Amino acid sequence: RIVFSRREPNGLRRLFLVQGDGTGLVPLTAGAIVADDALGQHEPAFAPDGSRVAFVQVLAPGVARLLAVDLASGTEQLLFDPLGDVRMPRYAPTADRIFCGIAQPLVGVVTTFDITRWVAQGR
């Protein structure tokens, strides 16, 4: 299976799931209408068992948060909401942690992205 982010002509950006052969396209998240292509849901990453997808929701330039969606139920869960930016989430092979880059200049963390980890809640 493949998961990806797409912005539709009406401005709705959300995640989609499709089979490897291109069949079975289904929306995975509700998404949101965004005015800028850089905003909305981006950078999806499967959990090793394929049951969840972690992703970044960009709210404004330099402001994003980390979420996960359960593929069976479609339930979205907020995992981390920093005072800054979060990028490139990746699950650990055991799926108990998610590694990502964060930048929090408003709280004194340098403006470059530092690698951090978060417990993959809801597991």
C-alpha cells in the first residue's frame, strides 16, 4: 500500500491510501481547505505493522504538529504540538516510538531541526 498527500482543486489537502498497483484509492483523513500548497497534511509514514500512519499537519510557515491516523478506524490522534515546527516522522522498527525533526525557536531551541523521539501513543 501507498500513502500520500494531495491537494485537490478546491483546496482540500488530505492523505490518501492506494494499493501498490494504483487501484483502491481512498481518502485516509478528512483534511482541511488550505490556501497555500505548503499547508495541511504532509509527510506520511507507515507504522511497521501497517496499522497506523504518522504525519505532519502544517498550520502556518514554521508551525506544525505531529499526528497519527489509525487505518482501521480512521481516527486521527494528536501526538505532539510543539511551539514550532515538526518534520519527517518515522516509526521505530518496534513501532513504540516515532522519530522526527523539530525546531522550536520561540522556546529557545535553535532554528535548525533537531532529531527527537516521541512515544507512539495509542498503541
